[in-house]
Amino acid sequence: MYIPRIVITSGEPAGIGPDTCVMLAERDWRADIVVAADESLIKNTAVILGARLAVTSYDPSEPVIRHVAGSLKVLHIPAQPIIAGTLDPRNAHYVIAMLDRACDGCMNGEFAAMVTAPVQKSVLLDAGFEFSGHTEYLAARTRAALPVMLLQCDTLRVALVTTHLALKNVPSAITRERLLTTLRIVHMDMQRLYSIDSPRVTVLGLNPHAGESGHLGREEIEIIEPVIRLLRAEGLNLLGPIPADTAFAPKFLSNTDVVVAMYHDQGLPVLKALGFGRAVNITLGLPILRTSVDHGTALSLARTGKADPSSLCKALELAIELTCADAIHASS
């Protein structure tokens, strides 16, 4: 049986990332789990949380074995002194080093996938890093042309045409080229990662009522509709543009595999209302597999024992599911 080796980056050290990594290690997993973190941080977190956890240093030369509850391999990245709940820009380099090491390990085949705990973007920006999010950073690191953020919960998948932009900048960012590329990536990765032969993709309009025939905006007429027609001619199964206020009704969702929203807060509030804490973020369009949690660093909960590891567990479950499916497909 195929056993993937998966690396988890523990995120902002003053937040709940280390806590949830310790909690995650308290159960068995059908994968070899490696956590990228400061080893002493993980050991101290386990003590504070009362977890009986045998922490060992990760050795890439050791054979791949399934994770056993109560143990944890740590890929040591040294950090500055850490106070739970207190941000320190000096640890920005530590956070970036974790991401770089995990990403490079995925690129060279050492790891089958990476799972990311949340980072504090303000700390990275204050330290001088140009960091708008994991999605954009990993795309630059892997030289991917265009990353596509997708979040999923049990009943819904939502992909985004634009991600971390001010709302005033969204319309100009929705170009014909960007929309074409995004929809092609979504179609391709629904096939590649999820094994859906002909994915049904619902495309939202940008404006209220999908522009109301041009009376509430012309982006649908000038960009979105022409792109949909072109891609339908290529064989893509697209529905839209659909007004965002009706697209999530059961009659639409029962006939779609993924919804493509034009901007961050158009589709994600619905998804998070349905499955916050159980949703997973996956980056499409990368040469590696990366999944992530659907929440932030929750600084006030760090080391209190009140953090909920559900989203990190879901992200790891999805990474295992997709890597195993890919291995089976490759061997068939």
C-alpha cells in the first residue's frame, strides 16, 4: 500500500499552528507525517497542552512509515524566542524558511504534499517580505504562471478568479486572459486531482444580478460571457454567468462540481457559513500539492488547549486522499 510522506508547516509560532500540529499527532494517520517547526517549540507546546508526545528529529534517509499516535517527526527550523500570542517580526525569516524548505521538498520529490498552518501576514510584511498570501508566495516559489485558490467543505467547492485584492481593484483584474486561464486550470485540476472526467463549473457574474443586461455593469457582457462561450467551444462544461445571490441555491449546487467566484468575499462567506472549521484550502495550478486550513492564527487561543485542530486534520486528510489517488492512477 502506498504511504505518502507529507510535510506540515506549523505557521506563525505565536499562534495556534504549533498547538494544532501537536493535537493532530495524537491520532494515527495513513501517511508519514513530518512537521516543519522549531523542535523545542513543539516539545514545549506538547508539555503545556499535556500531550504525551515523543518528538524525534526528521531524517529524510529513514524509510517512509505510517504515523503512529503519540509520536511526531520534526523538521527542525530554528526560531527566535517565542511568547504565545505575541507577534515578533524577528520570526518572519523562520516562517519563510519553513515554507521554502517544505516547498522545495515537494518540488524534488522528498514530500508528496505540503499542508500549511496559518501565518500572520502582517509580521511578514513588517519584516520586509512581499507576502500577500501562501497562494501567491508558493506560486512564485514554484514559478507557476497563475495560482488558483479553491476552498472546499463537505458539500461545496469554491474557486477564486482574484484573491487578496482591495475590492476597488477587482474589476480591472478580471481580464479576458486571467479568466480564461483560471477556468482552464479549474477544469484541468478537477480532472487531475479529483478524477472528474467532465467537471461541471458554475461561473458567477461580477455585478449584482450578473450585470442586469449591462444596466449594473458591463463586465459580464464584455469579458465573462465571451470567455464562457469560447471555453464551451473547447469542450468545457460551464454554466453562467450566474448571479451570486442565487448561485448557491440547492437547484444550482446539485448540478455543479465547483463554483468559480470573481473575488474573495463573493463566494467564501457562503462556504465558511456551511463548513467553517471543516473547510480546506487547496491551491490549484501549482506543480505541487498544497492544502491548508480555513482559519487564521487565533493568537488569543495559543497554548490554551482551546484550539480546534479540525481544519488542519481535514487539510491533511485531503492531501492524503489526493496523493493516494494520484499514486493509484499513475500505477494503473
